[in-house]
Amino acid sequence: MLRNYFKTALRSLLKNKGFTFINIIGLALGLAICLLITFYVTDELSYDQYNVKHERIYRVNTDLKFSGTLTEYAITAIPVANVLKTECPEVETAVRVTPALNIRFKKGDEIVREDGTTFYSEPNIFDVFTLPLLSGDAKTALKEPNTVVIAESMAKKYFNRSNVIGQTLFLVTSGTSLKITGVMKDMPVQSHFRANFLLATDHPINNDAPWNRLTAFATYVLLKPNANINRLESKLNAEMQEGLKGSSTMNYSKFRSGGNYFKLSLMPVTDIHLKSNRIMELGANGNSQYVYIFSAVAIFILLLACINFMNLSTARSASRAREVGVRKVLGSSRKHLIFQFLAESLIITFVAAVIAVFAAWALLPLFNHLSNKQLVINAQTATWLLPALLSIVVIVGVLAGSYPAFFLSAFQPINVLKGKISTGFKGGTFRSTLVVFQFSISIFLVIGTLVIYNQLNYIQNKNLGFNRNQVLILNNVNTLEHPELLKQEIKKLPGVINATLTSFLPTANNKVLNYVSPGGKEGQSTQFWKIDEDYISTMGMQIKNGRGFSGEFRTDSTAMVINETAAKVFGYGNDAIGKTINTGTAKDLKKYHVIGVVKDFNFSSLHDNVTPLVMVLDNDWLARLSIRINTHNLPILMTGIEKTWKTIAPNEHFEYSFMDADFDALYRTEQRMGQLFIIFTGLAIAIACLGLFGLAAYAAEQRNREIGIRKVLGASIAAIVTMLSKDFVRLVAMSFLIAAPLAWLTMNKWLQGFAYRQDIQWWVVILAGAGAVVIAFVTISLQSFRAAAANPVESLRVSD
């Protein structure tokens, strides 16, 4: 019996090839997009789950509120780890990890920079994280000073083989040789930090360091099974309070009386990637908002494809009504008819799913490029993909075919055979509701896409308070013995306007918070940048009051330039010049005098407001050389700069970037998500139009005789096209009225995440609505014009 259902269903589908093709393509497209988004979401949600004990691994975070400003850190004070291990029975162990800065290894005669993937760690890191060693002993690998564990790919990079135990790596930064004591498997991409090198700490960590002095150490804790998280946090904060009270470097009572506080909290390691955006993160994290958005898009697009199927199936009700009537007269029960129509739906869904898998596989490289992912379909993927696809086929097949099955099988034979079944588009209330829902989703996505595009365009063109164009940045300058010499030689080159030595750039990640006391007042949290006398002019910044630094004034060694926000927060207003600002504690107090106020410039993402910033004249040991250039003859200038570099640093790698590209990198995630959103929106509209095209075809077919009569009576093609299109266009207009306010509310909330944003323009909403109507009208008109242009004699003859 079951075989007969599918056999009959297959014959019916082949008989109606146009209907079958539209349904399969629509469903395949929807399922392919859904699969790609599922790969993306699954990847985002799987971060750090490679750790066998991931459910028991937590990171300790620090919240510091000082002078009304709350700062959230991904690091802790040094004593925290020791307290966790010695005072908290819920804890199995705790480990401290910190990035190693300015790391350069020697590879033959070449010096290779390995910042970002090199970390100092305590020996017990292998007890917390799952980092399998291919060779070496995890218990002793990092116990001795000047030892290192490297990733397998790094072993091949530096030694062209994996077995390198006992070999040495020369660390140029410190001039020491590191003994390789272990080779570990490359860490998975799905990790909130990627370590290619784990270095032993240079010396034992002083666990008696002050509790109020945050260091660069990220502290991770491995809890015992069934540990009480809330109780542990309370105990840990109590220990911190006791430590702060006994501190010799701060007045804790005065600190608390001002409404200030330190607070420690535990964050599951699996939450870090999507839910943490704190200062001093070990790596670049994702954004849970995009996971929610794309999950919703996947569901919406799949719904669009299902709605297409339901609409087209019910639209064909007239052409299949006689079939149902005859079947019922011949003894078929409603149950058998329902199974028959569900079988057709399942066949279409299955074929669409197979096509979708191959389409997703073919589109995966493009999707990886757009999303900056490394997604692959492999044997491990198949373990969940095949069951998931089977479930989708059944769920979507039943969902998409349920209404047509129950609708068609409910026809009464006597009404069908008498021709009393309503035909055409009119009278299909449920079908009209689905069209409205379908285009509401499409218009919602169009408005969202336009808002995202406008915001990204606004970011690209906003006046940031500095000129990021035509600025070349040379990296690795801090490796030179005399970086000032390089600066002076490059400034002599034709085409070089100015140059500055510092790592504190508006587009860089090097941000340093400090606490300053303006005029002896309570400390204020500020950005504290070390720059040279050429910085402000090279960056194209503007001085509002006073002057910038100058080598002609010896007193500038104790001078300070502040931004407008700092002048306002410090209470100086327009009278900041000459004011005194202190830094440090009583033991190392240093006094600065303000010589200038620079106009506010955005030195962080436009997600954040400009905060107080102070700049002092000082050398920066992590300095990079920023060069403002004339790009009229860029190739010759770049050749000259590289030649100068090779003359001064023949063994150092010449590495550079342009500031405008670095600025774009700050918003690369938004740009990638924007591109994907545009593509998905376009595909959603295509799916909706595909269904509308099919509906228009059946509406025209069912009104074939009416069209013929109207033409005989003198109706024009334009009048007939209008008649066939107006009902559909009316539904699209209703969709706009529903989608517009919802899209405005949703996108307005998304824009709240930007401190500097472009308000939603009225024309964006109108353009989306008008575009949807035009697209729908064009889609419908293609079929309507064809029906209107047909010979009425043929249509009337067929009707007879």
C-alpha cells in the first residue's frame, strides 16, 4: 500500500512538471540556506567544547567601578589563582595564562614575529584544557624556566618535522634559547584563544601581589563536579575584600565610601566566545546577537519555502478537485487521500533536500569567505547532518503538505462533480494570509538590509577627528636598536609628509587605562597614551586650545595633552591650559601640566562613546612607525621605504599596513554580516517571488475563460494585466503595513549598539515597500501578460 502511495504520487508530480519544478527549486534553495546557516550557528555554539572538562572550566572576571565608571576585565589580580587552589575546596585546580608581547623567534637568518599566538602559562594548563601532547610529558613540560611547548604546525614550520623534543628556539626578544619540551596538537579553531607557543613563566609568580593591582593574567579554574558556583563566587569576593582591607597601596575605606568596588565573577568557558567582550581578552570573540539573527533568518527562509509549497498546492485545488471527487466516488477514504498528498509532499521535500546538500556543499567555500569561517562537511558532520536532514524532510514534508492534504481531501464528491468548488485566487483566505506572511518576512529583511548598509556607510564616511587616509604603518619597529634613526631617514624621502613613533593609534588595539588625579581630586579612569612630538600633526588631529608637543620645549617632558572629553570630565571646560594632573601613588607621584586640548577623535569602535584620554611625551617600547605619505607615486615611495628599512634592519621582516585598512578591520564583522544579510535577503525575495510566480500562473490558468471573454469584448492587454495583478499587489501592500513597524523597532534596537549611528530614514522604509510592490508586480506581470496576450479563440475552445 505504501509503495502504491509513492508510485501514484510520483506519477502525479511528473504530470505537473512546472508545479513540481517550482516547488523543488524553492524548497531546495530554502533548505540550502538553512543548512549553511546551521553550519555557522553550530560552529559558533561549539567554541571551547573540545575540552573534555568544558562543563567544569570557568574564567574569573573582574569588574571595577571607580569614579562612577564601570570597567569590565577578563583578567584578575595575581593572588586570585592561589586563593582558589588553597582556600576553596570546590576547586580542583586553577591556572594563569597571559599573552606574550613582542615575540620574535629566529628561523635561520629570518626573524619571525609570533604575537597573538604565544602565551606564558603555568605548568598545570594541561590539567585544565584538553591540549594533547604528541610528544613530551604534560606534567613536567613547563616546570623548568626557558622551556616551551609548541604546536605541531609550528614544529613543521621551524624544523620541517614533528618530533622536535630537545631542540631549541631562539627568542630574539629576550636573547634567550628556549628548550622545546613538548609538541601539542594544533588547537581547534573553535577556541576563544589560539596558542601555538606555550612558554614557561620566567620566574615564580608572587602570590602576595596587591589585590587592587590587576595584571595581564587570565585566571581559569577547573571546578570539582557539582560545585556550587554562587557559593564559590561569594567566598572568592570575601577573600578579595579582606585582601583589599590589608592593602598598603590603597585606602580601602575611602575607596568604598566613594561608591567604588572590585567584584569577581565566574564565566563558563563555553560562554566566552559569544558573551564576553571585556578588556584584555585573549582573542577576538564573536557576538551572540548574530547567532540569534541568522537563526531567525534560517527559520524565516525555510518558512517561505514551505509557504510556497502550501500556496501552490491549494492553488491547484481546482485542477485536482475532480480527481478527488472521482477517487471518493470509487471508494477512497479521506485517510487514503491524505496519505496520498503527504506522499507527494515527502517526495518533493526529499528531492529538494538532496539538491540542497549538494548546493550547500558547492556554496560552502564562498560562505566561508564571506563569514571568515573554516567550515567543512566531513564524516563527523555527517553523523549529525544525515539524521537532521531526515528529520527536516519528515517535518518540512508533513508541515508543507499538511494543509493541502487536509484541504483537498475534504472536498465533497457531489460538490466537485457539480462544479461548485471555488476556483481562482479569490476566496483563498488562508492562501492570501500566507502570501501576506511571506512578503512581510521579505520586506522585513529588505528594511533590515538597507538599515545595515546605511550604518556601515555612515561608519565609513564619518569624521572621526583624525585623518586615516594615506597613512602607512610599519610594524616590528620596536625590534630595532635605534627606531628614531629609521624615522629620521624615512622623513627625508620624497613623498613623506611626516612620521610618528608610537603604538597608540586610533585604529590599533593597544589601549592602556590609567588613573589620574586632576588638580588633586579623586582619581579618574582615562586612556593614557605615550606619543612623540610629531604624533598629532601626522594623525591629522586638531588642537582646540593651547598647543601640541614640541622638541623646542624641555618642559614638555612633564607636559600633557588631553582630549575635549577629559577636559569636560575633569571639570576644566575651556580653561584646561596650565592645570596640573597627577599620576601614580604617593611613592611614585608624577605631576603633569596641561599644554593643549585636542579635539575629540574616535580611538575605539563607533559602538562606544569617546572617553577621557591623556597623552604624554614619552618613548613607547612597543612603538610602530606611522608615516603620512603622498600617494601620487606610491610604488616608488614604497620601494624607497623598504630600501631604507633593509639598510637599517637587514634581518628584520618588512611588514606594513595602511591605517584606512586597519580602520575597516574594526568593523569587519559588521561588514561580513552585512554582506551575508544582503545575500540572504536577496534569496528570500527570490523564494517569495518564485511562489508568487507560480500562484500567478495558476490564477491566470483558472481564469482562462474569463480572460478570453474579456478580450473578445474589447479589453486591452493592460486592463487584463491590471485585473490579474491587483489582488496580489494589494496583499503585498498589506505585508508592508505589517512589516514596516516591526522592522523599524527591531533595527532601531540593533542601532542602539552603536554610540554613533545613522537614524533610520523614512525613505528607507518607503523604498523597501515600493521595491517589494514593484518586484511583486513584475513577477506577476510576466505570467499575466502571457495570459492576456494569448489567442482568446484557443482559451474559449479549451474551456468548451
